[in-house]
Amino acid sequence: MGEHISFVGLDVHKATIAVCVAEAGRDGEVRFVGEIPNEPAALDRLAARLGRGGRALRFVYEAGPCGYGVYRHLRSRDHECVVVAPNLIPRKPGDRIKTDGRDATTLARLYRAGELTPVWVPEPEHEAMRDLVWARADMVEALRKARQRLMGFLLRHGRSYDGKRWTWPHHKWPRGQTFPHPAQQVACQEYLDAMNELEARVERLTGRIRDLVPAWSMAPMVEALQAMRGVSLIVASALVAEVGDMRRFDNPRQLMAYLGLVPSEHSSGAKRRQGAITKAGSPLARRMLVEGAWAYRLPARVSTQMKPRLAGLPREVRNTGWKAQVRLCARYRRLQTTGKRPQVVVTAIAREMVGFAWAIGRMAAPPTVAA
């Protein structure tokens, strides 16, 4: 059977796809086929030409800006196809030549050798919700920069605010600033308008997430994760959008590593050295978890804001959320007393939050989602 398999490497771009074929077997032929248009009809013609004689085709390409359209089209035609992580593709240190043909050849060779790591490809509905979560995250980042520009402008003119930033009094403060020159007043108003517009966008996108989550197939998991302290609707939606079904991880350590919250390591011989966290995986999910971890600096309790989130959840989910809160609040205080920096403490708490999130996610995973 292995003699009738062809491994097809695709270097996908906006307009074209470079194609290379590696025949099965250790010494199988590797040939560059050429370039085809990045169109469904061209992919169908390619598959028909390469699959003559009943030959099985296994396609592979790198995850990139062109998304999963090629993957979904080939899978709809019953062809095996995987999307691989670009940063996990083995590279020769001395190789300084990069072309589309060489990239496609490398993919075909390594896929045949089993040296590539596939990425998880979300379903179209899941990807749509992830796009919405990403859009909100982009607006939040744009809002942060707009606020920074406004405060920088005011500071240049000797205007500074000594209280807590971006509370309601602080929001009113820049609106009351006046300048002697009309040009400066116009500049200040433009900075204010940009900030106000972005605040409205963030609020609108938050509302859309709130409206669309109940119709999402992963809604039970999003609701269950909110049993944890520091995990709001937005945090839970971002975590589920980035991770998907948590049953695909055999244990919580795998999920911690997937999110880049485990220490890096450089050990040799008898020496074992651990460094900063790897920061692999989704920056958005990791940032949300670290921000949520700050909630555990306070004593364990069920707040007024949490009570509506807990209503209607299964008892085992509520119990797990409370167990997480008791453990992590105590651990926060214990790590704090050792003199560790606050950033190190919250990162350690975020890592343990992932373990409880994995347990809750497995409890609440909808049966229609494949493990």
C-alpha cells in the first residue's frame, strides 16, 4: 500500500501554489511539479492528475495568512490534508536560500519522513467566533494605544493626573482640559474622539460576543469556565476560541505547554536550568489568563458578580471552580511571602488556572464536538 502513496507539499500564496511531490519510500522520487493558481478548480485538476492509477494523495502546507481554505477544499474531496506549524518545521542552520519550490520540496520530504507537527484546524463556525474574539482584542489594543497617545500629548504640555488611571473621574479629566492655541485644542479633541470611538467599538464587540455565544456549539464550555474566579465571559470565550475542545489534550500539562505557560529549559549533563516561560501558542489566551490570575490576590469568596454565572451550572463544575479558588488564593499568598516578584506569582497562578480549566472543559464539552 505504501508504494501507491504520494506526499504533496504545497507552498500556498495569495495567487499561486508551488507544488512538489515526494513518492512513498525512503528513496522515493522527489520532483517539483510547478506552480498552479490558488483556485479550487486548479486544485481539483492537480489532484486528478497526481492521483491517476488510484494513487493516494497526502497534502501538506504551512499555516499562514491564507487560512484554511485549501485544507477544507481538499478534505471535501476526500483527500488527506494537514496544516503544519511553521515554527516547528526543521531548518538547516546554514541554508540561506529560500524559494517557493524549495519550501514545497522541504514540506513534501519532511511530511514523508513524519517530521512535521500538524496544527488544530477549527470548524468554520468556530473560526467565525475566533475572528470575532480577535477583532475585539485588536480594538482593545488600539484603544490602549489611543489612550497612550492622549496622555502623552497632555504630558508634553505639563498636564498630569495623579489618581488612578481610567476610572470615571479620570475619564472626565481630559475632557475638561483647555489650551491657549486653537491648534492644540483641535489636536486634543481629535485624540479624545479617537479614544471615544474605540471605546464604543470595544463595547459593541463585547455585546456581539455576548449575543452570539449562546448559539455557539461551545457555549456549554464557555459558561462552565466562568465558574472560575477571574474568568469572565470574554476570557472564557477567548480561551475556548483559541484552544477548542479540551478533550484533545490528554492531561493539563499538555494544555499548559500548548499555551506557553511552562518554563523554558536548557539542561545538559547534571545541570538543569529553567528559564522564563516559553510563550508558545496563543498570546491572546495567555494574556487573558495572566490578567485573570490577578483576581486570586484577594481572599476566596463568591462575589456578587459571580453568583449569576454560577446559577444553573452542574454541581461538579461549581465544586471544581470553588476548589480552584481556594487553592489558588492560598497559593498566591504563599508565593508572595517567599518574596517572588508579582509578575512571577501571577504567571504561576495562571499556569495552575489552566489545569482547572482543563478539568472543567472536559466536564462541559458538548457531545457533538469530536474529542
